[in-house]
Amino acid sequence: MKTNKMYEAGDVRVEDVPVPRVQQPTDSVLKVVASCICGTDLHPYHNMESHEHGEGAAMGHEVLGRIEELGEDVTGFEKGDLVVVPFFYADNTCPHCQEGWTTSCVNGGFMSGGQAEYVHVPQAQGSMFKLPDEIEDDSPLIPSLLTLSDVYGTGYHAAVMGGVNENTTVTVIGDGAVGLLAVLSAKKLGAEKIILMGRHKERTDLGVEFGATDVVAERGEEGIAKVRELTNGEGTHVVLECVGLMPAFEMSAGVVRSGGVISRVGAPQYNDAPVGASFFGRNITLTGGPAPTRAYMDELLPDILNGTLNPGRVFDVTMGLDDVPEGYRAMDNREALKVLIRP
């Protein structure tokens, strides 16, 4: 089968490898219907060091597919079922999972290898989410359903952890797929004022369609001043930080209202951040983390099925497996917002 591997920064290759097989009774194997390239994949695309022994890393942690093979301990599913798998697999039975924190599962881990024709799924019983039987592989709902794996669930997690409701004003930092779906999520949860900080007009235009009431293209101190101008100098109750870089964190601290919440879902590319006296004095709450997207799927599915929401609009380019290296280049150069892969 074809798969995509990354060998070092900027080096993504399409290779032929054996089709994966069930290795443990808790495993499954899926024939991939749709996968994608994530903004998080661009971090190793920028800085991955060359792998020892020439081994590449199998790429792709967001996947929707049909069950090809099931381990003997996986029940309630049948071969051919269409399922979506979260970016972090989990048994869904450990104490953390039972409290909704599937990304802290004691038997869990990050998915990989989704940018391929077939993918191996560990802890399949707790990870796979079955989709309605009537959905065909060419359904127009497929892109939106795939967002349940990561980007929609992650944007929604940011809003939930931030406590967004009809009484909160919100700033979303980042106009990538997660940031745009954080806007959609904040709107879904009732926020009436949503400021989107981003400078790519084609993206922020989509953000406005998703529910943003204001767009701030400025960055740094200039951007902070603009948000405060839009909020009577007070800042917003909630900031959804969807980038993961230090300048985004610093802008979050600058635009959050006293007593407010900064909810981070952008994977931090730093180890230290200022959370001392300035946060303490203003009663600022810092929250967020890797989204337990499996825990949100039941809640988010109905709006997709009935057409109320269309989070799949974040996919603006579709490619086959042979073109995935070009997809990385396009996303890295901001020529694509998010690349959908159809094997």
C-alpha cells in the first residue's frame, strides 16, 4: 500500500509498505476513506532532525475509514463499518477516560500513519466512533465528519474549557483550521461578540461566516490595542489560543480581561511562559490542553448530520496520496488552509 513518511524537515515521501495487520486483540485495521494534513504536522516539517537508521515517521493522525479487520476483543463493530478515529487513541474505560479525559488514557497514545491507504488503530474498541450506515464514501458530509477526529473537537475543547457562553466575549487567536473552528464553536455555545485575530483575508472571511463579529489583522502590541479598543479597554472574558507560539501566548495575556480565561489548544512550541505576578494580580485562569475529541463526538455529530454546521469548509484543497508532499508545501506556504487526502 502507499503511505507518506517524513524523514526530516521538509522531506516527505510516498512509499510502498505492507498493509498493516491486527497485532493485538484490541486492534483494528481501517481502509482509509479520508485523511488530512494537520497544522501540527508542520512543526516537524520545519524542525524534524534526520531519523537514525534512515527510518521515516509515518504521518497522519486524523482518519476516517471502513473497518477492514478487527481484533477478537473488539465488539459492537463489523467489517465495513464507517468510523472516525480521534487523533489520540484510548481504551475509553480507564479512570481518566471515564471522566472524559481520553487524551490522558493510561493505555492511550497518538495516532499515526493515517496518510495512507490503510491504517492500524490501537485500542479500537474505545477509539473508533461508528458513523451512520447510510453515509457513503463519496458523501459531501465526509470532510465535516473527518473534523471530529481533531480540528473541530479541538476548537470546541478550547471553547468549553474557556467557559464560553452567551455572556462571554471571546477573542480567538489564529486563523488556521483550529482557530476558525474555535470561532464556530464559540458561536455554537452562544457567544455574541467574537474577535478573530488573523491576517489572511480568505481565512478570516470564512471566520466571519462561522460567527466572528470582528477581525483584527494587527499583531503584537498593535493587535492588543485594537482588541482593547473594541472592548472598551477591558479585553475579552475568554481568549482561545489556537497557535502554540510564544507571540500568541503574549497576545492572549494582553487581550484577556481581568478575571478572564486563556484557553490554549495550540500545541505549545515553548517550555516557559510568564504566568507569575501579572496573572496572579489580574485573577487570570490558564487552561486548555490536548483535546479529548472522542468525548465530544456524540455531542457534535448531530449538527453535521442535519446540516446546521459545516466544519468541513476548512478543507480548501483535496489531494491523492501521491500529492501529499506537495500538500505539505502548500500548507507551509499558506497556499492551502487544510489539505484533505482521498486515497
